[in-house]
Amino acid sequence: MSVVLRPTLIVWGGFWNDRTQVLQPEDLNSHASVTCYFLSEALKQHFEVVQIPGFDSLEVALDHPEAVGVLSCFQAGFTRLKERNPQQFKKIKRAFAGRLASIIDFVSFRKYADEHFFTVLPPNKGLKEKIKHFYSGASVHHLGWSADPKNCYPEPVDIPRVFLDHGNYGGADHTSVFVRALSALQNDPSLPAFEVFFQGNNGIEAVALDGSWKSEQYDRQAKVRWLDLQKVYRTCSIFCVTHRESAGLGAIEAAMCGAQLIVPDDGFPFLNACLLTDRLDYTIAKCEEGSITQALKEAIGASSQGRRKQVHERLSKTNSWAVAAERIAKSNFWRNGS
């Protein structure tokens, strides 16, 4: 009986250092590290996976000339590598020409060093998007939103829990609108009692609805361990998107835990609403207190453990890392050229 050897794929990303030690769940605290860990695990169904977590350690890839390609979990990782370490980029390019792929939220109007992209956002087939993709110099494939069903699932709760995503670290932040709306609803006789939590610069905290709330600019270095975030998401009935997102990892993970998403429409041409698919359970509300209040009232009133379980089961089939890994495997990007 002949043995079919699986091709080797290098998965690169996680931390901006020279780390070579393989990632573990307790290490995860960023989009890149989460993507690297879970894609590495899921891709093992299709490849022999070599994981290189550190940005500055990519030269280790040269020890694996048998690899069919290199997949960056850093956004446009090879473009960044060319900018930060052009000599290392030349070595990697020479060894894996035509086989350098990166995860990216969406493709911008710019030239990239990356040869293939897997986009989180669904493809737009308009002429402008086609021109942009052609100008980028890369082939473009759809990856989609991904979460891990084994960690992202609903746990029973006694009362509805509302979670506010972390604030913006630059640009418009809508956290205060949500806090005012929730303050107005806390004594609504038609609603059950509910709890509110948010991710701030001091970690996960309860939100004071007594008028003492003070907004803060989010510090991107104020990280919360990924495992700790999942413990919170599992108990949430509602997840509030507080700022414009691109990948929106927290949103899809909370959604897979059964949370309904409340998405503010602030009138910008590239809305948060554009980042969601009809497979997610979300409500779009105008970004003003009255509309947000109404959306929250309906969501709190409709919250149930049964609905949360149904959402989890549905998204587990359509938005898992296994689905993303299969899309990467079927793309054959290492054979298709750039």
C-alpha cells in the first residue's frame, strides 16, 4: 500500500520578534497569533505544517526547501518584510518565488511584495475592486471570517450580558453612545435585569451605568489573553461593535458564542455593516442614542440560550478555521503563479 505524502507548508506569524517556539493557546493575544495557531492546526489536515511564529525568524524557512509555499499571518507580511529587512526578503523571495501568500483584511490601492492574498472580507466584483486587485500585483482569494467552535460556544447565563468591544485606538469611537443607551434601559420595566462589561485598558471590567462612565482611548498594548476573552464571550448575549472594523476577530468569535452583534452605522462609505455576512446574527443601527437604544432593547428582550445555541451550531459549519484551511488548500496558490 503506497503512502501519499502531504506537501509541506510554512505558516509564519504571531509575534514581532525572533520567536521560533511553536504557539500554544495560552500564548495568544493578537489577531496574528490567533490566526497562526488555529490555521496551523487546521491546515494539518492538508499539509505537513512548519510554524514560524516570530516575524524576525522567517529565515528558518530556508531550512525547508521542500515547502510548497509560505503563508504569512501578518497583514501583508512580505510587504512589511521587504520594508523592514530587504536582504532577508530577497533570500525568501529567491527561495519561494511565486509562492508567497499573506492573510489580509482587504486589498488597498498599492503595490505589494506579497504574491497571493487571502482576504477576510468577501470579494467585491465591481470594476473598482478588479482594478485595485490587478494593481496590487497579487492574486486574491477569499478566506472569510473564522473562529474556533471548540473554544467559542455559549455557556448558560442567569441574565443577559452585554459586552462592549474595546474602544478605538485612533479615530471615531462609539462606546459612549452604547453606555448612554444602556443606562437609559437599565430601569426599563419591560426588560429583564442585565449586566454590561467592556474591554478596556485595565482588562475586562463591569460598566458603571450610574453616570460615572468616562471614555478612554484604547491602548493597543493593553492586551487581554485570548483564552480569557473567550471565557467572557461565552457568557455574552450581545456584542457591541464600538468602532470601524476590518477583520473584526472579536465580533466573529462572540457571534460563534451565540452573541447578537449590534453594529453602528456612522454614515461612513465603508461601514462596519459591509464587513458582515448574512450568516452572522447582527443588527445595524444608526449611530445615535435613540437607534442604539432601540436595537439594544430588542436584542436584550429576545435573548435566549436556545437562540445562542442555534447560532453557534450554524456558524460552526460555515466560519470555522477548518473551512478557512480548506479554502487555502483548494486555492493551489503555490501552483497558480502570481
